[in-house]
Amino acid sequence: MTEEKNYYMTEEGKEKIENELHVLKTEKRKEVVERIKIARDFGDLSENSEYDSAKEEQAFVETRIAQLEKMIRNAVIIENDENNVDIVSLGKKVTFIELPDGEEETYTIVGSAEADPFEGKISNDSPMAKSLLGQEKGTEVMVPTPGGEIKVKIVDVH
């Protein structure tokens, strides 16, 4: 038996996943089943694109439900470490500047389950986060990127 992966997330991230799971189980499943019933009434299933589409959506919904249940089952809630306020850790917001003269950027380091760069949340598995984790405010860090390494300075951790 293989060991299951832990999914690091904030309490807010876990609630978001639980809400999505609830909607999929209570609303989306029923909608898809109804679409399949209606499509069956159109006749020959071998040439019925509505039926095929509904079955594909059903497979997607069931796969997503299984995925979300696994994430919740293996959730590890990120606790803020109040003792090390200036050290970058999971769940903290970090502001850094690309050296020598880049703009300031701020991201919250979260588990991969709730990462969303457009919302300023980067995965703890990303090269940027891996380079920043455990570092202290004021430290200069080398970060690997597809275009080569860049140097950043940690300006703030909160």
C-alpha cells in the first residue's frame, strides 16, 4: 500500500474545498444525472452527442469528488508560527524585491491544493517558495527560474 500525499492548506482553503465538494455532491451530480436522462430520451445513444457530453461531465464530476475527498482526508492545516515572525514559512505572506532594481512582489506561501498565483498564493512546491522557505527577513536568496537564477531580497514577512 502506498503512502498518501499530505495536502498542506490553510483553514480557509480547507473550507473552500469542503464547499466545492458539497456543491458537487448535492447539486452538480443531480444536474448531470438529469442531463443523462434527457439525452437518453433523444434515442440512439451511439450518435447522441448530448448523451456523450453528459457522460463525460459525469466522469469529470466523479473524478473531482474523489480528488477533493482525498485532499480533505489528507489535509494538514497550516498553523502560523508566532515565535518566528521574521522567518518565511508555510501560511505566511512574504514580500521580496528582485535585485538589483526589480519591483516589490508579495505572495502567500500555501500548499499546492490552494495555490493560485492570480490571487497571490504560491505553492510550497514552487521553486520560488522552496527558495524562500526558512529564510529570514532581510536575506538575499538565489531562486532558480527557467531563464536562469535570479537574486531576490526578502523585504517583509507577515
